[in-house]
Amino acid sequence: MKRSMVFLFVLLSLCNSAIGKGVGVISGMVKNKGTGELIRSATIRIKGTKWGSQSDVKGKFIIKGIPSD
């Protein structure tokens, strides 16, 4: 698995806002664009913020507690 390959095939569930709390969740899977192979230990970051996560051994990630502002 080459980490230098483009692996921006990320399925996201964007901003499932919690009623009254103003927070959201982003979750998805990271896959190699060319082969479809799941990528573990990939770093996922929301550009311009402190929010981020790392994919697990199955390529899945979740970022919780994202403010809606």
C-alpha cells in the first residue's frame, strides 16, 4: 500500500447536528483511490481547525463534537 497515492476517497456523513447542542459528527472510510484498498492509520483533519482523527485498522474514522459555528 503506497501512502503517496491519492486516498481522498472518503465517505462522509457530514454534520449530523445534535438538536439544541450545535455539535456535529463526521465519519467515514479512507480508501486507496486506485485499488479501493482500505487505508489504516491515515490522518484525517478538518482544514483550518484543531479537529481531526485517525483511521482504524478497517479504514474507518469518526470525528465527534464539532461545533456548528
